Amino acid sequence: MAATAEQLRRALQEDPTLLLLNAYSREWVVPLFAEYLEPVDGSVSAEWFHERVAEALETVSWKGERSPAEHCRKWVDDRWLDTDYEEGRLRYRISAYALRAIQIVRELVDGQSAVTGARMESIAHAVHTLAAMTNPDREAQAQLIDEQILELTRKRDALQEGQLRLATVDEMQQQLAEILTMTRTLPADFRHLRTLVENRHQQIARRALTDGPGKAELVEEYLRQHDLLAQTVEGRAYKAFANVLTSASADTIRDDIDQILAEDFARNHMTAGQREQLETMFSTLLSEQLRVQRSYLRWMSSLPRILTRSAHGPHRRILTLIDHALSVGSDWVAAEPGRRSIDTDILRIGVAAVPDTSTVKLWRQPQQQTMTVTGAPVIQSDLPETDRGALRLAAGTSPKALTATINTLIASRHLVSGADVFEATPAEFQRLGALVTLLDLAVAHGHVDGTHREHVRISGDPEPALRVILPHLIFDTPIHLMTAEQR
């Protein structure tokens, strides 16, 4: 349904994206976010970003008395920035609303027209797919598929007979622009979904803390029976998107991207930024999907603890007592401002035993220290299983182990690729460390062909099979590594 006039008016007054684009400071805030926050995969430290804000303020000669930290606090309140805490230190990351504002401005700057043949092809394909979905007749759907097969067969025959012309460079560029346009808003959408997950879980947590134990038990039962991520339109769309990312069609998309980048069109008619965006598109989507899933699992695991704590009688009493203490303290300070000592049982829980520290010596002149070194007792025990596994993995992916595999293969076939060596490596050592070692050996003793790529799969946690793309590595002579004594 199209938005009503009232919804449009409310969006202009409340939507953080539109408020940022309409703010007086937009001329320097939007470029600041685009330069320092948009490219970052995650968050930045508050201290570092405060320095960037101070530099921007000096450049634009902004009139105002706010410090960089105060500017950032306001941007957090305006929902242009999100906050994280890492080891107790504040960090900032760009919000989905600010990211969407940057994308709107960038689309205006690019000025690309949507009236293209590639856009019409996308619309036609989407309409045809929807027509098949909405038809409940299975025979009719099968007939549509037969017509598609027939049309593709005619197109293939015409192509083989030279009757069908090849695509022009202009048509290829239109199709490339269509792909990049469709994927441009995905990072902001993923970030918005993460914010949605966090907000929904925070609402439930606050409700559990403020309502009675019975309510907390009802919420906990609800969580056991319902998936919060599947209760929204965005969540259901995300799950469908994630299913495609992990389906068999994902390999087809990767292979198609590799083929595009290997052709002359990519080298001669695509910019470096376009090539990088296309090459990293799938890995970026996977990373964003995993971040949403991690955020969802983190909040789902924390909610039972919050609910259990809120439903437990003693904890409820402590929370109530803390609220009462804050209320009494606020009233006391308002009625009698100034310094005071706690010498009466104002909370009816006993007098606080606060020691007098006014005479405590807080600094002492350093004196010469003596130190005695004693031999530590030798503990005879077996190496932990995890350490033994780590040592075994390090040995199996070491240059010595992979060199032995390379030399064995060269003795029988005279020319070995990096994929051949990796496949010949025992399955337990087919890890990322082995690929890094192979790259080092190829740089030092073999050949690296950056124009071609190899595909290998590494197994083990967290993914049962992870597909890795690396340059074509070639080994044609045996490798003789120098020992420590020889060096």
C-alpha cells in the first residue's frame, strides 16, 4: 500500500534518515560519516572518532560550543550513530538510517537513469516469476516451464548458427549497473535488521524487568514457542535471503562472478571500484548475514538469563530495593543539598558501615625493593588435548609438511598446482593455515598467476565446507628448504 499524506508528513518530522538530510550540519556530517564510518567493517573507538570530528569542525568553521564528544552524543540520540562497548570502552558505528542517507546522496550524485533495457529485463523476469507463483494450477506451471525450455533452446540454436548477435559493451555496462544498484542498499538493510532484532529483544527484557514474575514466565514461554525473527516482514525476508545464500545456487553465483571478472570486459570497461565491489559482493553479503545471526543468537541467549533473574523472588526484591534507594536519595538531595554522612537507617536495612578515609595516606615514598627468585616446582603432567591438537595442526600445515607433499607430487607429474597440493594434504590439515603456507611457498619457490583463480574447500568449524578463491599457484621444481644449521 502506498504511504498516505499523513504518513509522509510524520516521516519528514520523525524519520532519522530524512532528519539527517534536512539538518543544518548535513553539509559536513554526511561526508564525515561517508569517509570514516561507512567503509569500516564494524565500529571505531570513540577517542579516534572524536579526533576526526574535531578535524572536520576546524575545516568547516562550524559555529557552536559543542565538543566533539557532545556532537557524537547528540548523533546517538538522533539515531545517526549506534554505540558498542568493547572491554568497557565506548565505540561508534554508523546506523542504518545514516547509511541510507549516504546512499540517497550518492545515487543523486551518480545520476544514473533507471530507464534501461537491463531494468526492463529485471522487471519482466520478476513479473514472470510472480505469474508462476500465483497460478495454483500445476499443469499450467509445468507448461510455463516447457515454454521457457523451448525459448532457451531456440536461443541456443540461433546463437550457435550465428543468427543471434552478441551483447554490446553498452548493454553489458547497463546490466552491471543494474546488479550494483540492486545490491547497493543491502548493507543498510542488514544493519536495519540487526537494529530491529536488538530493539525487539530489549523491549521484551525491559518488560520482563518491570512486570511481575508471572508476566516474565509468560514471556519466557512465548520465546520457547515463537521465533522473534520470523514475526516480522523484515525477518521473514531475511530468512529467505539467507536460505539462498547457503543454497546450491550460491555456487552458481560465485562461478558467474569469477567468469565476469576473467573476461576482457572486466579488464577494459570496468573501473577498479566496480571490479572490487563485484568480487567482494558475495563475501560481503555472507558477512552481513552472519552478523545478523550472531546478534540474534546473542540476544536470544541473554533473554533467558534476564527472564530467570527477573522472575526469581530475591532478585526481584533487590531490584525493588535499588529503585527505592534511588528514589529516596533523589528526594533527600532535593530537600537538603550538600554533604552528609549516612548515620541513620533511612532504607530500613541497617546503618552503612562507611570507614573514615580522610587520614589514609594515599602516596608513599618508593623504597629499594628486594626480590628473591626461587625455582618453580616441576609439574609432571600430560599436555592438554587442545594444546596437542594445536601442535599437530601447526605441524601438518607447516612449510616442511607441505613441501614434502609438493615434492612427492612433482616426482610423478612434473607440474603441480596449489589446488593439487591442497587436495593431496590430509583432510584434518586442509585448513586456512595450509593455504597461507602454500602462498608463501609459491612466492618463494614457485609461480603465482594472478590472472587465473583456483577454488578449494576447507572443512571444519564453524562451517562444514567453506569455499576459498586464491590465485593460480604453480610448482614445477622440487623445493629444498634450508634447515637452521644450514642457515
